[in-house]
Amino acid sequence: MPLTLHRQSRCVAQKQQKQLYRTEESMHSVSLSAGLTDPMAKSKLLRRDFFARSVHTVAPELIGATLLFRGIGGVIVEVEAYHHTDPAAHSFGGQTARNAVMFGPPGYAYVYRSYGIHWCLNFVCEREGSASAVLIRALAPTVGLPTMRRRRGLKDERLLCAGPGRLCEALGITEIDNGRALDAPPFELHACTGPLEIAVGHRIGITKAVELPWRYGFKGSRFLSKPFA
């Protein structure tokens, strides 16, 4: 490849990456330049009725939405859907003290501890008793980065919320937030305000129903917990 053409190709790739990052940032609460209106001021707040639908409808529609917890958060870039008929779902074996929130009404947070170490945040969906939920896997952090960095003990913004455990640690979400309504403080959810391309793939870190393509993400985002194949 001629040197000039190689440079042109590299410049095109860099421009595409910058454009993707600008698209991610355009959907959060921090203005990109002085004088711009807060994008969330024009976005729709997600209410509990948003979640009273099929988990397979809600999950991809959460990509690009903005999640804030006590005023800290960012753009949702990766989620996974779990249905009550799914062997990988916590609700598959029936109701227990641990998963009781999943069997309740939609629009509530289901928070559980994974491997006794990390907290994970899920949004309960569908009618009461359906016991289906969306796992929030990753955010593009946009609001409260200094607090996130302090909690996570690192500076690289790409690693602050890239994974469900990292996300909860960065936002300060723990077991005491299990069962909280998603449309009331300290939670705040804003609908996606711009077009985006969604990637679809297999879920991560499970041993059952691994063939189901129920993982959704913001295609090309550098904040994913793991790239899509």
C-alpha cells in the first residue's frame, strides 16, 4: 500500500473512532462545548411502564439510555436479557429470598452479589410474576468521573464501568439498593436521544443457554466489557 494511501486510511479510521465517541457523548448530561443545551433536558425519563414489556424488547432499547445513580453514571452501552424460561436466569428454578424482586412488578432494581464478590444491577421487566430482567453490563462513564475513579482506584475511564461488577462499584450500588424503583431517586434513567447501531451476540460468563443471542451493545463502543465477535 502506498504511504499516502496508508495515511489516508489511518486518518479515516481515526475520524470514524472520534465520530463514534462523539455519538456516545452526545447522549449524556455533560455538554460537549460551551453553550450547548443539556441533552438530557430534552430526553424522556423512563418510567416503570417502559419495563412492563418483553425483556427482549426492553434490553436493546436500553442501549444509548443514560443511567444515573445519585447523580453519577453514563450512557448504557451493553446489556444482557434474562427470561424466566432461560436456564441461565436466576428465576429459572423458582422464587427464593435472593431473587424475590425478580418476581415482583417491573421497573425495579434487582441487585445481587456475583461469586460473593461483585454486585450486579438488573432491571426487572415484564408483568409481575414473569421474573425476567436485564443485566446492565457496561456504561460509557460521563457524569461524576472523579468519584468513579476514587471508588475504582484507577484513572482509565474505559475500565471504570466496563463490566457489571465494575459498574456497581463505580456508581456505589450495593445490596441496600435491591428493590428500589428505577423511576425515583436515587435512580434516574433518560431515554436514548440519538440514532445508533446495536450489536447482538452471546452472553458472557454463563454455562447454560450459551447459544442464545441475548447480549446487546453499542456497536464499536470502546467502553464495552468485551468486544462483540
